[in-house]
Amino acid sequence: MAKFRCPDCKNRFDLDIGEFDEGDFVNCPECNLELVVEVKEGKQKLRIAKEKEIDEDEDEFGFDEAYEEE
């Protein structure tokens, strides 16, 4: 078990980081912020998971809504 601190709410929590691989997602038990496991210099750390930015011109399938009529 290792102690971690949420970068958002600063809550400290224990996590058996050995059960997770790099790129796995973990949620803060206090604020439910999504964190991702990252390995730096041989140590596993948690960082805030970046949300995929959604282009407002694209629909849910990734197609551009703008089109030209002939």
C-alpha cells in the first residue's frame, strides 16, 4: 500500500498501486476525480487524467458537421 494525495481536493488515500499498470485509471475516493497511473523514474505516480477535447464542429462519430451543398 502507498499513500497518495489527490491533486484537486488534497485528500490523502491509500492505494495498492502494485495492482495497477501504467495508463490504468483510478478515482479519488473523496471527490471522484479521475486519475491515471504514470511511471516516472521507476516510481508509480498518479496524475489528473486529461479529458479528450471534443471539437464542437464534429458529431459523436467524429465527422465534421459542416458540409457543402452542390
